[in-house]
Amino acid sequence: MAPSIVTGPLLQVKDLYTQFDTPKGIARAVDGVSFSLERGKTLGIVGESGSGKSVLSRTIIDILAKDGSVLYDGEIIFEGRDLRALNEREMREIRGREIAMVFQDPMSSLNPVKKIGKQITEVLTKRMGMSSHLAKVRAAELINSVGIPDAEQQLGRYPMHLSGGMRQRIAIAIAIACEPKLLIADEPTTALDVTIQAQILDLLKELQNKHDMSVMLITHNLGIVSGYTDDVAVMYAGKIVEKCSTDELISNPIMPYTEALMNSAPSLADAPHTRLQAIPGLPPNLLNLPEGCSFQSRCNYKEEKCSSYAPDLTTIKNPDHKFACWYPLNFSGTREPLNNA
Amino acid sequence: MPDDQMLNSEPLLEVNGVTVEYNMQGARFDAISDINLSIEKGETLGLVGESGCGKSTMGRAIIQLPSPTFGSVKFLGKEITGLSHNEMRPIRKSMQIIFQDPISSLNPRRRVRNIVAEPLVISGIKKKDEIDHKVREALNAVGMDPDIAMDRRPHEFSGGQCQRICIARALILEPDLVICDEPVSALDVSVQAQILNLLEDMKERYGLTLLFISHDLAVVKNVSDRVAVMYLGKVCELAQSEQLYKAPAHPYTAGLIATIPEVGDKGATKSLALKGEIPSPLNPPSGCRFRNRCPIAQDKCTTDEPILNEIVSGHQVACHFPLIEQ
């Protein structure tokens, strides 16, 4: 077990690549991603389907196919240790215990033919070495702590007896059973109603504060990012294209893609029948990324340079606000070409 | 809204006292009960609510799949409940439906040309040229290049493109009413905007009337002229969309609006956020169905069921203690 004296960020991802070797070629799902996550903080990862956000999280806890079809490069430093260099046994000690994950669909992430109690106590007896009696007591406590009434009774029920929101609460109870230092929540509320979504996100926040966890919250919804994260990374076609504090991103997006994403969502503030500013076209094919910037074909501000040179993650005035664009939207809302080719 | 139609007071669709009963494990319950709605020609009526509130059942009851257990559905002035399968067939031409998951609603083994042409074939059009011409026109209308798309199969397209194909198929018979059941819920936000804009364009081009079913209040506001909010099988509020979002009268509507995460929001629970979950329709609460989640429920709510009542012109609410002045 890693000593708790290790300082610095809890998680540091350095120049990470995850590629799938498919019959049609190499799919560059995560394409050179770097970021770090401080203890107790929440990092939002935003992007459309296919942007690589889920592959990134699955790479971190190493649950992608192990048949050699997935290629990796880069480092994932968790509490001073590089997870990519660990063997499967060492990784198993970390997965679930130090880093836990909550998935999008609570029906398919729970075992449908096992009682809920069993699914929670299993974690406690196998991973924490608890006696089965103690595990039962603890399981009831956990169910209670995720806001489900009649905890004792719930232990004897099956997932099918519960609503989607309740199932997701159980999935969260299992995830926090070992008091992980990092919780990765991959679209935890996408399958849920908006009222239940708010309850689950509030619950995650509460548990995070109580256990001083770091959370990686993966979502496509900028509204959720705005309310529940400290920092945010916007992903597009396998790359982080903008990264800064959440407040900064909301008030001052620099990337044309981030701006387009914000504008395309219907807002409650707009009158009915307001024409939405849709982003034209589709995200690029990861098997065949274009030369230069991968957003160029959908960008309102495209210039010649964008189709020949891929922009790196860089900063201008604010050193904490990174972006990958040749022609960023500047602070007054107009563009200034940069000479950092 | 088309003003020439306004003089003609007959609504395109009139739903009166519609109840749909289902059987579950021997117990009968109402998926929707005693619903009254009307949709004017050229109007978009939004239908919102949580999963299990009966909004999809409502959409299906209108197209008689299945027919409602009680009540009447009048389409273009004609009663359509109780029609036989054969009598219903010509009417189906003028009502179409678009589903949530565009990929599973397209047959993966057929080519786009045949998928989009199917309604024409069923309606008895046999001429190859005519079918070909109409399919091209429909695909063009939804922003797809017929030369590229026609001979491909659904798996070669993204979710957004599949939804365009579904829309082309729904529009090829030039229906009067299109029921959109969560048409953008499975799509990414950037694609969602494309499809919402497309639906607005199609509405204009084909003079459509839409029933737009969604759980997403921001999406519903964007497309709807009027919005009906459903809770546990009943309509609890109905108003012009602007009015509904500006001054919701039902605590449930207010709670729904308050829970939407919007860009610029700063975290956690707002005072109106809803607690708990929608109860089972097998055993709805006595009195007001919303009372056990309602922040302002009183004794009266346990005993008396509030009925849908017009409190301001065009604004109906089923609540004993509506949030706006009467």
C-alpha cells in the first residue's frame, strides 16, 4: 500500500496514448493526453461520443481488452507509482480499492442474478478482508449512506427490484466500499431522469467531501460540469483541446470547439423556436484523422494553417488556461492569430 | 402558428378522457388516466415528464398502438378509437412516429432506399420511378445526399444520420401529424441541435403538426408552442411554453425546471429540487399523486385529488396550491 506521505497531485497522466488495432487500421482513441488531478478535487472530462473520454478512464484503471489489440504509451502516475508499469496482480490491488469506477448504465454494471447485499459484501470480504458478519453490517451502512431507506431489507433484493436511480446508488455504494482515493464516474447520470440526476450528483459531492476523494467526472453535459467540477478538460478526437478551471472555461472559453459546444445546447433562457447553432458535420474518423487540427472541418474560424499543422496545447495570458488552437477566441471575443507555429 | 387555420376552430387532434390500462402480474393499473389534450394544426405540443409518467403511452394511444382502454381520440374531426385495422390503415398515412433510438428502429439488413420507400409501398404505390423520385426528394429534404445514401445500410451511418433517415421515412407520405418520441435523447449535443433544427425546417416545409415527447425540458422549450407536463399518468400542467417556463404554477414543474443543470450554475441542490422518485403506478398516492414529493403539500392534498383547472387564460394546472396568483 502506498504511504500517505506522498505529496503532489494524486494522479498525473503524462503523454498517454491508447490505440486500438482494428482490421481497418489503428484507431487513435486517446492521442497524447496529459493532465493531473489534485487530492479532493473534481476534474470534469467533457466531449462528444468518440472523443476518447471513456477510453481514457478505462486506460487509467486498465480494464480494456488484454488480447494485445490495444496499444499504449505514456505514464499514469498514481500516488508516485506508474500504473502502466504494474503487473496485473499489483494493478488488482489498486483497482477497486484505490481507484473505483461508476459506469453509465447501472443495470449492466450490477450482476442481475446476485442479491444486492452479496454484491456489496463480496467487495468487503474479498478486498478489505472483513468477516462476513462485519461485512453485512458495513453493507447496510453503505446502503444507508447513499440515501436508500430500509437498508437491511434492501440487502436481500435483486437489482431488478430497484429503479434506475436506486441501482446507480447501489453501484456508488459498491464503488466507495473500499474508500478509494479516486473515483472515476463515467457518465453516471446519463441514463437517469433529470430529477434523479441532481440527486445522484449531490450524493457524489457529499461522499467526496466526507471521504476526501478525488473525482474524475466524465460527461457530455456542460451544465453538469459547470455545477459539479473544479477543473475541466475538453476532449475532441482523442486529444485534450482545452483545460482550465471550470469557472474560467464557462466565463471565458478560448477554443472554438468549446464555444460551439456551449452554443449548440438549447438553453432555458432562450425563447421557443430559437434557431440552435448546431455544429455542422460529424467528429472525425479516429482511423483516419485529418492532417492539422482535427476540428477544422467543423470550425467557424478555420484558416489555411489549420489544415496543415496540428496545434499543440499551449497558453497565452493565463498560464493555467491551456488550449490547442492557432486562432483562439481571445478575451474580448475576437480572434488574434498567434505566431507560435 | 398559421393564422388562416385559426379561424377554423376544429383542432387537428383531440384527445378526450383517454385512459390506457395495462396488466402487470395480474394487477391492472392505469399507465395514463383521463387525459384531455388538443393540438391545433401547425402547432407543436411538447410533452414532458420523468420516465414512467406515461408520455410514450400517450403518444402510442394516439396512433392506436394500442388503442386506449377508455376515451376518444379524434383526428381531423374523425373518431379513430374502435376503428378496425383496415379502417385505420389509410389514417395511419397521415400520422407518423419517430422513435428515440434511430439505430434500432431501422432494419439493419435493408438498404436506405427500401427503408425510406416502405411507407409508399405499403400505401400501394407501385411505380418504380415515382418511388425513386420521392425517396430522393425525402432524403434531400433531411440533408442527406441520395446518391451516396440510397444503396447503403444503416450501420454505415452515425446515430444522427440514422435519425435523419427515420425522419425521411416518416415524412415521405407527407403526414399531418408526427409524433416524436424522444427523437434526440440518444444523440450527442452537437448532433441534437442539427436534428432539432431539421425538425423545425421540416415542420415549415411540410406544414407539420408535432407532438414532441421528451424528458429534456430545455429541448422541449426550444421546439414547442405549448407544453404539457405529465406526472404518474396525468397531465399536471399545460400552458404556452414561454408562460410555463417563466411562471410554472405546479410545484412539480417548478422542481423539474430547477433541477436542470445549466451552464453557469454553481452546484448543489436548489430549494425547489425534487426529492424521492416517481411512485409506482400500481399504487399511486391518495389525493394528489405528487403530494409525497411536494415541498408544499398540505392535508387537503392527501384527501382531494386536484383536477386540471384553467387558472389564467390558456394556463391549466392540477394543484390545490398553485405557485402563481389566480
